[in-house]
Amino acid sequence: MGFTRRQFVKGIAATAAFMGSGFATAHSDTVASKADIEKSIKASFGGGFSLISFSKSGAITQAKIENFGNQYTVTSVNLLDWKIIQSSLSN
């Protein structure tokens, strides 16, 4: 019965969202703080990444992150699965 890191993080996040919302279901339209987004990004990409800025438009959260001088723009609908949409490495 092996769990991956991603499964563990998803389980913890779902439990915290469930308990923190008064036992209501968690939706992607809940307001996430900068600390929540940064923790989510570090859980997905690793501890070396830092959050530069973020914005939320509807259900999509977009963030600019940095790692060793390389900057990335990432998006997420649920704050668990992040997709890189732009990278300074391709410049």
C-alpha cells in the first residue's frame, strides 16, 4: 500500500479544506492566501521554488515562480495540479 507524495498532499489538502470550510465541500472559488499558494507550489515543484506573484481569474490561479534565477508562469484550477505555461529557459 504505497502512497506517492502527490497522493499524500492531495489527501491532506482535501482533509484540511473539508474541515476548514465547516464540513462543506471545497471548491476552487474559495479564496487562497499567498501562503496557501506558495505551499501548494512547493509541494508540487519542490522546496527550491519561490512565489513572485499570483493572480486569480475565475477558477484559474496563475502564478509567477522562480528557481535559481529561472522564472516560470504556472496555472492551476484546483491548487494541486500545476501546469507550466511559460519558462524563461526557452528565451
